Amino acid sequence: MSNQQANKAGASRSTNRVVGWCLAGVVGMFVFGFAMVPLYNVFCEITGINGKTGGRYESTEVAEADMSRTVKVQFLASNGPGMTWKFRPVVRSVEVHPGEPTTVNFYAENPTAEPMVGQAVPSLAPSEGTLYFHKTECFCFNQQPLEAGESTEMPLIFIVDKDLPAHITKLTLSYTLYDQGKQPAVTQTSRKDTTTNDNG
């Protein structure tokens, strides 16, 4: 084999290695996108940070609303990496009485030409408020499939606990929507809260 042929063979092997690494990187990023939501959930479960709210709240007690005070709840919505949906709260904020069930909706639209599945991950600020913010129904409990061009309004029903500390007058609930491809839906585990100080 001539030096020229050897050089060409070496260059070809180098090119193949580069292509192989690039393909591996693309596959790795794709897998990481699917794993992001469960990894985030595990991380927040272990560390207790980021103001991550809990699962479905099923109170065994019927409590009257505290009409002597109001709490402002603001809503934010954003898309995770690679998510192309239109996603926003229908209302930006509400004033609620602690102990009073409140219903709001979030708008989602799949503008692509392909069916997609989304998963919303909530976060609450200040993080101290997560002990007193209870979701009785939430679109974040399940993955949300939308056909190409389809739109929907997704409900959230929540209660701000009457034991919310007096110095907290405003809560900000944020949702990040992640692309879950065409995976089957996964339901968050429901649980019962027998006291008002459990996560909601």
C-alpha cells in the first residue's frame, strides 16, 4: 500500500470515528430528553428543593374557607428543551381564600404535523409554600397526548391551606412542559393526606 493510500485509509477511519461519536451524542441527547422528567422527580424527592409540589391531595376533612384573608396565586408556563407546543395559563393570577377550592385552566396546543405527548412538571415559590399548596386535580398528574394541530384547556383544581403562614401573601406556581414523544401515559401516585401539613 502506498503512503497516499495509507493516508486515505487513516483519514477514513478518523472520519468514521467522528461520525460514530456524533451519532452516539444524538442518541444520548434523545434518551436524556425522555429521562429528564423522572430524573427531575427523583432529584427533588431526595433533596426537597426547587419547590416541587406533591401528588394528588385527597383530604378526609371538609374545612371552611378563611374569608378573613386572601392569597395571590400567580401562574407561569414554559417549555422544556425541544418542546414546541404553545403552552400558557388561561389566567395569569387569582386571589383566593385559604381553604377554598379554586379551578383554573392552562392552554396547550400542538402546532406540529405529528402527534406528541407532553408532561408538565410543577414548581412553587416560595418553596416554604409547598407544604400548604394542595392539588386535588391537575393535568400534571398524567401525560397529555395531543394530535397534530390539536389544542386543549387543561384543568387545575387546588386549595391553599388555611395554615399557610401569615407572612406568605403570594404564591407563584410554575409549570415546565416536556416532550415525551409517543410514550404511554404514566400516572402520578395518588395519596391521602389526613393532616393539613402534608405536601399537596
